[in-house]
Amino acid sequence: MSKHALVLMSGGLDSTTVAAHALREGWEVRGLCIGYGQRHAREIDSAKAVAAALGVPLHVADAAFYGGLAAHSALTSEAHAVPSGRAPEAMAETIPVTYVPLRNTFFVTAAAAALESWMLARIEEEGIEPASLHAAVFVGANAIDYSGYPDCRPEFYEALERVLRLGSKLGSAYGVGIGIEAPIIRMSKAEIVAHGVALGAPLHLTWSCYAGGAVPCGTCDSCLLRAAGFAEAGVADPALAR
Ligand SMILES: [Zn+2]
């Protein structure tokens, strides 16, 4: 069985841990980082640094148009402020304004398209037996610490996996499913930190902050969850020491 992984890499703690996880599990890994017209593109620099540190080839795709379509979000429009200083309970109460309309659906579909193209080339150009191929998109989605996002839930990925099988040539002509692997979806942030550290993931290169700035703001939901995760895991955040 040859295992092919297309890992969505945002430069953050979660996707970096997932990339290291896929490598450790013996997948041949390619990374995809999508610029989606977000207000702050600092994370793309982190994704490049993380991929280089892991030795993973990274494709940086420019999908800047997406932010213009998915404009009702604090991450794509200046008309909405990034929430600051919120308690964890308040974060999980409603779907937050940092939700970007159907972003994960778009991301996973784009990654699946790249993965399907990779697999079709292997089958149709290299003559690889389809039954020997195992292909999956890896995502750093997490449903535990921050349950406000509908597109971070396990049932969403189960449904999307079915869509990808039905809608792809790889699935319908060759019987090869495009799996979606979300290895940290049920971990707490502290467990993700511990897992990343155990894997030797380059967490010092990651960027999680929703705000733009030379250093993380420390007060957005993402910064607060990250800080709480490192504190609970008993690990100093190596990105802050730089
Ligand atoms: Zn922040």
C-alpha cells in the first residue's frame, strides 16, 4: 500500500502537528497552503517555514477571490472586528464572527483536487495499480476546544468524504476513495501541544493569531486557546521565545 497525503497547512499549531503526524505514520506528504484573501497573510510565511523544516514540498495557492465572496467574517473583512479577551465559554456559545463561510469545504475540496490529480497521474501515467493506492487529505480541524465552527465537526468530514468519492473520477472509475484524516479532531489543545512536542513538530515556527502584527496579539480567541493549551500541557510556547 502506498500512502499519499495532501496536508492543508496554515502555519498554525494544529496543522503543523497534523503534518508531523502524517510523516510519522509513513505517508508521502505534500503540503497545500491557500491564501484565501484573508486580512492578514502572516500565517502563509509560517506555513512556508514549517514545510521547509519538515522537508515537505509546499504548494502555496492564491485564491484571494475567495475572501471577496466569503466576506461576512472578521478574517476576510475589516467590517467585522476580531473578538478579543473572551472566556472559553463565550467562544463556544455561538458560531463566531471568525467563521469564514464554507472555508473548510473549499479548502478540503481544493486539496482533494490536487490529491486526485496526483493519484490519476500515478495510475494513468505511471501504471500504478489503483488498489495499491491510499489517498487522504489531512486537516487540522479540532472539534473539542472550540466547538463553535460547524465545519470542524466529525460528521461534516464524514459527509464530505462521501461527496469526494461520488464526485471524483478516482472514486467512481478506479474505486479509490479520497479519505479525510483529521487526527487531532477529538484532542484538547493541551493534547495537541503534547502530541506536537512528542512528534518533534516545529512548533516554534507556527503562527496562530487572528490579528495582524509583528508578534501575536495575545487576546484573540486563537491566541488565548493556544496559550491555555501550552499552559495546561506544561510547555513554554516556543514561538514566543523567538
Ligand atoms: Zn491573537
